[in-house]
Amino acid sequence: MSSTQQPEATAYWTVGQDQGELRTEDLPAPGPEEAVVRALYSGISKGTELIVHAARVPQRVAQEVRAPHQEGSFPSPVKFGYLSVGIVEQGPEDWTGRTVFCLHPHQDRYVVSTSELTRIPDGVPSRRAVLTGTVETAVNALWEAGPRLGDRIAVIGAGLVGGMVAALLRTFPLARLQLIDVDPARRKLADALGMAFALPADALPDCDIVFHCSASQEGLGRALQLVGDEGEIIEMSWYADNKVTLPLGEDFHARRLSIRASQVGVVARSRRHRRSKADRLDLAVSLLKDPVFDVFLTGESPFTDLPDVVQQLARGELEALCHVISYPHPSAPESS
């Protein structure tokens, strides 16, 4: 490349329903408080990204669910994603050479404000750090719920988000914690996290809090049965354009139950005046020093294969909690 040629970057775009491709674009020059980041890894947040891939984002909330550095508009073409780890190649002196997390789409190089970067601390491998955004989601849900000493808690849905909530709760002084899923194979995840597993029919009732993460009306209906009188359900699922029917004539009114949404776009109300989004991300990445989180990294593919990987995930041919995308880099560090 000549000294006058505009540097380029390659990014993944959803270009139509069930269609994605890699596109090349010009890389802008960084401003005074901006950094050039070369990606090391990114993670596929399967639930949300497959909704985007299938063009199922409701237009009513299309603006509200935009990712921080998204380009384009739903349904397509759109550059979407938010689990990126890279190394700062160019920028302010105190950032250059640092390994960082950014809520950025899948892209090999990008320019962002340093205020949008989260430093990855020593002891957190770069590959594991792609989970920062998902840990942040779980932290916000726990701030919403406020679990207390001796609580009985159930987490319904042992996917990436549900498993992450359970992973954080396992360190709390609870009386009971169950991870619940319709798939018996998810018992392996519960075992790896050192907690009890149950199929929905076998789950224990009278919970103080139920975190619902299955994105199914059956799961939410079961949550209404499992939570105790005047208990609370923290709803973490995004149903997109799915219609959900609930038996509200049964437990809901009779036992004075509550269903509360947890949405990571804002800091939970109980912490909003004392914690920023940056504080929440710093906490999330620090929690990833625990190697137990490696259980969520269930596959890896090179960036050039990303369009095929998304198709395989959409068709159910590739089982994954968080599938990692790796980017070529001559000196990719394993930790910061």
C-alpha cells in the first residue's frame, strides 16, 4: 500500500434475509481522542444476531435496539455485532498497545473514541474477553433483581445469557440455585458451573426470584408457576417478532406476581445514579479473571469463514453458546 492510499477494513454485513457477506470499506484517520483498533477476536451473540440475520427485528423498536457502532438500518443492509476484542495500534499514548474490549460489530480494524473502549486487565485472556458484553448483561440483571442472603433462585434457559446469570449467582450466599432447561444436555453446563440442573417439570417451586432467559412462552409460563407468592420474574429474553401468550388468569393475579424487564441499554434503576455504563463494563471484564467462563466459548472459526458460520448457526448445524471469530494478527497476545 502506498503512503497516500486510504487504509481499508473488512466488516461483516447482513445484506438480506438469511444473507451475510464480508465487505471492504475505507478506514478513516483517527482524531485526537480516537484509536485504531485491530481486532483479535469477536464473539457471536447467537440469539440477537440470528434475529438480525433472519430480518426479524420489529420496526417499532428498530432504533432502540441499534448496536452502539451499528451501520445501516434494519432489516438490511446492516453491520451489527457487539463483542469485539482487539489491540490499539494507533491513538493516544496511554492507549497504544493496550488490549481492549469494544461494543463493535465484526470488523478486522476500526476507529473509535477511546471513551468507547474498555481496558482488559491482566489475568483476562483476550479470547475470553469477548464475553465482556454478555457478562455486562448478566450484571445488569442482578442489579435489577437485587438477590438477597438465603434466596431461592431459578434461572430458566441455559443458553449464553442464562448460563452467564447462573455463573455469577453461583458465588452468592443463596439457599438454592437451579439452572433449568428443556435440553438434558445442558446439564453439562450446570455441572461445569457447579450447580443444580433441572428439566422444567422437575424444577423446584416457591422461588424468590426467577430469571427467564429461554425466549419462549413456555419458559415464561413455567416461571410464573415457579416463583413464590408476590415474587418477581426478571425477563431477559428478546422475543423479536414472536407473539407470546401467557396464562395470566392462573398464578399471575392470584399470587400477586411481578414480571420486570431487564434491558442492558441503560444501567439498572437501582444503580443508575451511581454507576455509568463504563463502570458496568469495567466490572464485567474484571469478573472474567475466573477461568470458569471458558465453558461458554464453544467453538472458533477464522474471520473469513464468518458468513458460513452464521448460516450454520441459523440452520442449527453448529452448536454454540458463544462461537469465537479469530482475526489474523502476527503478535496476538493471549492476555493484556
